[in-house]
Amino acid sequence: MGLQINKALVTGGAGFIGSHLVDALVQSGCAVTVLDSLTTGHVENLASVRDRVDFVQGDIRDDDALDRCMPGCDVVFHQAAVVSVTQTVQDPVTSARVNDLGTIQVLDAARRHGVRRVVLASSSAVYGDAPQLPKTESMIPAPMSPYAVQKLTNEYYAALYGRLYELEAVCLRYFNVYGPRQDPSSPYSGVISIFMSRALQAQAPVIHGDGNQTRDFVFVGDVVQANLLAATHADAPGRIFNVGTSQSVAINALWQSIAALAGVAVGVQYGNSRMGDILHSLSSIQRAREILGFQPEVRFEEGLRRTFDWYRQGR
Ligand code: NAD
Ligand code: UD1
């Protein structure tokens, strides 16, 4: 893809999604700066490009760090966040400092430094439990957690920075992203990463609720493609796009698929539903398809296998 991005900043670039994005940008010949506090990210995620990126360990809430990273950037990909819904329920204040104020600081630094475009990682969580499926971008959001409110607030600020300061801003509502490098080590980690590490240890997973809740799981490589399209397409600025697959999988069925891959037969523990958890999540990606030409390429079975191989190799 001819990216026409000479220099980019990836906040949260040592994280799961951010590091895959960094790989793709470096591969395209773009100069890349990563700003990451390493709160949930790892420098090991950047191992293959470490000598080709400018890595700054710092916080998006630190204007000096932002001023160091922004000069000369055409595009900022803003991935840094407190990503766990549960964690934002438990600590709404700290998460708001990062997800709300930190995002405004990123947008404002981009404005000050004359950055052309900012692509923000938003979330399907903004839809909440609104009954209509699939979720389309024109639906009225119904956030059910501090996390979802924070992401929605980010979108409003992005639109505002577009109107007030002519900063090109694009918001991507990722559905549930999975793939290699997703860190399984916390109870708040993404469900696929947790289930895979459980299966590899032949341990029972904990399913919160009855396991009939569904998610639209999208492979990380497809999310990277959506970011690159959002950063380069002339019609993207000022818009919000869903990034998913338009297919959903129940959490019970997910465990069965992973147990089959691992060749284990262990029982399942059922626990209470999580506060702020949504029941069903399914994307319409018509807008991203029509405007950006986005098309997810990795089918769920294939993505699950590739991800499982990565965990099995213990990387
Ligand atoms: P991740 O935890 O792997 O990545 C987040 C990165 O941000 C980490 O490297 C972390 O160290 C860094 N970070 C956190 N706070 C920071 C701060 N104050 N300053 C600088 N860096 C900070 O998670 P991820 O899954 O890669 O998520 C990336 C983005 O995508 C997040 O904005 C998240 O909300 C969003 N998102 C993720 C999913 C998903 O399913 N994984 C779905 C929807 C949206
Ligand atoms: C995830 C992302 C969030 C993103 C959202 C988009 C993470 C950590 N969170 O939230 O950033 O905005 O998708 O839709 O990546 N579950 C279990 N057992 C477990 C873990 C989870 O049953 O051990 C269940 C949860 O209760 C939930 C489902 O699996 O119903 C998915 O959970 P999780 O992977 O944490 O994702 P979301 O909460 O959907």
C-alpha cells in the first residue's frame, strides 16, 4: 500500500494492537515514534523493529513527552488507553485521567504541532446493550461503563478538533480484537488470550455469566489495515467507522473451539456476570467497506489457529 505517511506517532505502540501497527508502518518505510508508558505494553512486542523505531517510554498525560514525539509527524495513531472495561468500572477516576484527559492532550499536542491527521482507537463498547443488531454507526450510543463513556467522549472531542482547528480526525470503533501478542496475564485481559493460556495449561476457564453472550472477534491484522486506510483515505476525516467482521461467536462456543485446538477436555467454571458487560455485540461494516474499501481478510477459524500457534510457541 502506498501510504504517503512519512512520519507517524503511535501512542500505545508497545501494546498488542499498537505494536502490529508499528510493524506495518515500519515495513512501509515510514519513520515511527512510539510513546508508551509500558503499563500494559511490553518492549518485547517491538523486538523485530526495535532498531528502526524511536521508542519513548512516557505517558500521554505528559505534555513534554508529547512535545518530544509530535514534531514532523503527518499522522498520530492514538492507541494508548486503559483498555479493560472492568478496570474502568473499578477505578473510573484514574481511567478517565488516561482515557479522557490523556486523549485531549494527544489531540491538542497534534494541533499545536500541525499534525495532519489523528486516528483514534474507539470501541464498540459505546453501543452498549442497545437491542438493534448489527450495530451501525448511526445508532444512538448507550454506554454502560466508564470505559464506553470515555471512548464516546474521545469521539466527540475528535469531531470538535476537526471543526474548531481543522485537525483531520478519524475514529475507529474496534469490536473485539484478538491475535498474537495479546497479553493474557491479567484477569482483565482479552478473553481469547485468557482462554488460550488456560487451554494450554489444561485449566478450566471462568466464564462470566451463562456464556451465551456474543462478541464480534476481529483479527489484529485486519485492524491494522483499517488504521492504514483511515490514515490515508481522503474521505475518512470527520467520520466514525466500525471495525469488525459482521460475525459473532458466543463465549461458550469460543471456549469449545479453543479447547478443541488444544486437544483438552476440561470443565468450565461459571461465575457472575461482570458489571458493565454487554450481552451481544455484532458489527455492520458497511460504512468502512463503502468509504474506505475495508474488507477483513482473516476468517475466525484461521485467526484463532494463528493466534493459538503463537501462544503454543510460548512467545
Ligand atoms: P494494550 O493494553 O495492549 O495496549 C495499550 C497500550 O497503551 C499499552 O502498551 C500500554 O502500556 C499503553 N498505555 C496505557 N496507558 C498509557 C499512558 N497513560 N500513556 C502511554 N501509554 C499508555 O491494549 P490493546 O488491546 O492493544 O488496545 C489498544 C487500543 O484499542 C486501546 O485504545 C483500546 O481501548 C482499543 N480497543 C481495543 C480493543 C480490543 O479488543 N483489544 C477493542 C476496542 C478498542
Ligand atoms: C473488549 C476490550 C475492550 C474493547 C471491547 C470492544 C480487552 C481487555 N477489552 O472488551 O477494550 O473496547 O472489547 O468490544 O481487550 N469473559 C469470560 N471469561 C474471561 C474473560 C472474559 O467469560 O476469563 C467474557 C466477558 O465477561 C465478556 C467477554 O468474555 O462477556 C469478552 O470479554 P473481554 O475480552 O474482556 O472483552 P470486552 O469486555 O468485550
